[in-house]
Amino acid sequence: MENIELIKRISEKYNLDYKQVEALAGVIFDEMSLALLNHEFIQLPKVGKFFIKTRPEKSTENRRGQDIRVKEKHVIHFKADLELRKKLNPKSRLSE
């Protein structure tokens, strides 16, 4: 689902002005982006959590067998809420 679809669905479901929902969604997503840029943890109830992991610098070989150095990098990770995972995979061991 894209941002526009989400905004439209919320504005129709709760009978809210589209422009106001669009502005609020923009603020929420901007704040989430800023939090992640500051390496802050974001937890959304019934959805999951977003967090930053740092991959350390490492030495490896490329396809030609040459030694190369991969710089440290930061990556965003998402872990779905347990209840959401259970609903997505009802026959898995999570639902036991």
C-alpha cells in the first residue's frame, strides 16, 4: 500500500478531511525518519519495531579475488509484532 492509498483509506473510514490526514501523515513519517537518522528505536503497537543496526567495517574479496574493504554502514531493520506474525502465519510454531 502506498502513502496516498493509506491517506485515502483513513480519511474515508473515519470521515476526515483528506488534506488534514495527508498533513498529519507527513508529520508522522518525517518524525519517524528523523528518529531513525538519530539511531532511535521506533515501536508501533500491533505493527512492530524499527531500529538501526551498524554493520562494522570488514575485509572481503570481490568476484575477481581481490581484497577489498567494505566500510561501516548503518541499516534499518524491522521486526514485526508477535501478534501480527501469528496472524500472518497461523499454522507456524508462533501460534502455539
